[in-house]
Amino acid sequence: MIIHNNILELVGNTPLIKLNKSVSNFPGNYYAKWEGYNPGHSNKDRIALHIINEAEKQGLIKSGSTIIETTSGNTGFSLAMVSLVRGYNCILAVSSKSSKDKINMLQSMGAKVYVCPSNVSPEDPRSYYEVAKKINLETPNSLYVNQYFNDLNRIAHYKTTGPEIWNQTDGTITHLIGSSGTGGTLTGSAKFLKEKNADIKVIGVDAYGSALKKYHETGKLDKNEIYPYKIEGLGKNLIPSATDFSVIDRFIKVTDKSSANSARLVTKNEGIFVGYTSGAVYQALIQLQNKKYFNKSCNVVLIFPDHGSRYMSKIYSNEWMIKQGFMNKKEKNIVHQIEYV
């Protein structure tokens, strides 16, 4: 018999899937590292499990402890899942731009949720950073994960995602493209891969409204770059120390609209039900291809970090897409309509 002791044993070892229709006119080979295959449906399962494992080893938490974190939704779900299995309480400060689907899922996993405004500065007492810090100070026997400034975030991917990609491609990977929010997934994986082959090019994906690309280019936080945007789990209005900018070769910025439509395009063409951030990664690929960045010898790995089920009330809702100006009513009619018998 092959039996797993609990759901956490399924974290990691996600598949690498060859992309076909969505890259049919692109030179080279393109593969999706499908992190939606994790039991919590995102790459954040890896950091949640690794950080809690390390906290247990160091005696920082014990049965009945409370895990506290800021999240756009995916990290929160993963932490709630691990907490549930391990016997911890979980309190989450969530960005208001997180989808209703994500917030409902967090509650379903037993987490206490505080929804915080997304369009305030990190220093604002209402920001999810400050709310989480306050809850941590007021809650005995608690651990604040602090993923944006926790090196274990990056180390989790250095130890797992990077080696998996290297082995799955037999060391032939030439380019890695991934979204950058906390930066742990992209730069942890990139550090491992560049240690194997320094010629591998690493491309970070950032959002318009985020400060990461400009910081990578100048070393300075330009607050003029910061304004509200829709994409969840991508970009930042501060500079996370969990990001190792030295292993990123360049950044590409993508829009809310193009990323949403690209996610739907991947789902329709590949049958992989990807989330909003995955759409942003594919959109970056399109923009690079439009500049003829790749050639027939390229082996490109795209990290698709999230599952489409988290965005049913957003990018997979025609009504939401129309309301945002991402789809017009004529385009809506192209989609098969529901018929009631």
C-alpha cells in the first residue's frame, strides 16, 4: 500500500509540464513548473511547511501556539493548512484586494481573518503589515512568520523548487521566469540554478504600481512607482529582504488587464487552470517573445505559482472582467453561455 500519513506529505515535487498551444509560434521549448499541484494549490505550501518545521526545531512554537502572518491569500491558506494539521491556531491579516474566494477558503481552514486596506503605506497602522505586528505583540505564545523579511522563505525554494527544476530539465534549463512578490520562490530557485549554471537567465515579473523593477535597476525605493493595482501576490510597495536581487538578471512589468487575459488564455489553450499571478508570468513571456528575446535552443521554465480556483469571483468571472474594463460585452458572448433546461 502507498499511504500518506497526512496532507503535508504531498507538498513539493510538483510536475514540469510542456506548454504547447500557447507557445506554438515561439522558438525553443517552454515548460510550466505547476505549483498549483501542491495540496494547498500554490507555491506557498513550501514556505509554510518549511518555516513551521524550522520553528518547531528551534522550540519557538508548541502545541496550541498561534501562527500569525500577512498575506494576499495563498500564504495564508498554506499556513492555515499546516497549522490545522499540526495543532496550531492561525491568525491572518489579509489584503483587501484578495479575492472573496481566498478569504472564504481561509475561514474554511479555521483561520481568524482581518481584512486590511491595500491602498495604504506599509507604515500605516491599518496596513496588513502593522496589523499583523500588533496581533503578534498582543498574542502570547505566537509566531509572526513575516514572509517578506524571512530568509527561510527563500531557503525553502533553494532546497526544493530549484533542485526539482534542475533535475526535471536534466540541467538543460536556459531561462527561468517567475513572479516576484516576497521574491522567495524566484530567487531561492534562481540561486540554486545559477550555482549549477551561472549562464541561466533569471527574469522577474513585476506589476505596474510596484517598486521592485525600479529598485532592481537603481538600488533605490522610488515611491512614485507605487499606486494601486489588481494583481494579487505580485509586486510590492516596499523592498522585501527575502528577495535576493543579485540573482535576477532583469525584470518585466505587466498590466492587470493583460495578466488577467493571459491567465484565461493559458487555461483555454493548455487545460492548466492557472491563477492571476501565473497569467502575469505568461504575459511576461509574451512580451519577451514580442521582442524576439528567445531562440530555438532555449529551454524556458515558467513558474506558475497559483491555481485558478482562487479567482472565480475575479478573473474567471465575466462580470468582474467587464466591470474592470478587461473584457467587453462582445467578448463575453464568445464564451459559452449557461443554458438551463
